[in-house]
Amino acid sequence: MSNLDKYNQCFIGSFTLDESALNNNIEYNSIPEWDSIGHMAMVAELEEVFDISMDIDDIVEFSSYKKGIEILKKYEVSI
């Protein structure tokens, strides 16, 4: 499974989305499931899947699907 597939699965699982709903326009609070609790669940899933530990600043800045890809690059995760 590619890193993009893993990334997408984290979003799909955390927010109960259909894969067809994933796009660069998904942002924090743009879907009901992406609230503060959903955000932390997604971050925990990403940390587990990619074996990383994100800094608090990165967790706060992780505000969209697209921004998440940029942040993961800081942790040497290529998407």
C-alpha cells in the first residue's frame, strides 16, 4: 500500500468518508466529523500508521487534507 493510500485510509477511517469525497478542499470543520475530537483521532491514526510523533505546532497547523501532506513531508513521509 502506498503512503498516499495509507494517508487516505486515515481520513476515510477517522471521518467515515467515502473515498470519492477525498480532495484538496477538505478542511477542518468542513465536514461534521472533523471537529476537535475527530482531529485528534486522525492525528493519532497518522502517527501510528507512519510511526511518527508530530509536534504540537504541526497538529494545530494540520488544517486541511492538502496541508497534512505538506506537514508529513517534515517527518520524511513522501505522499
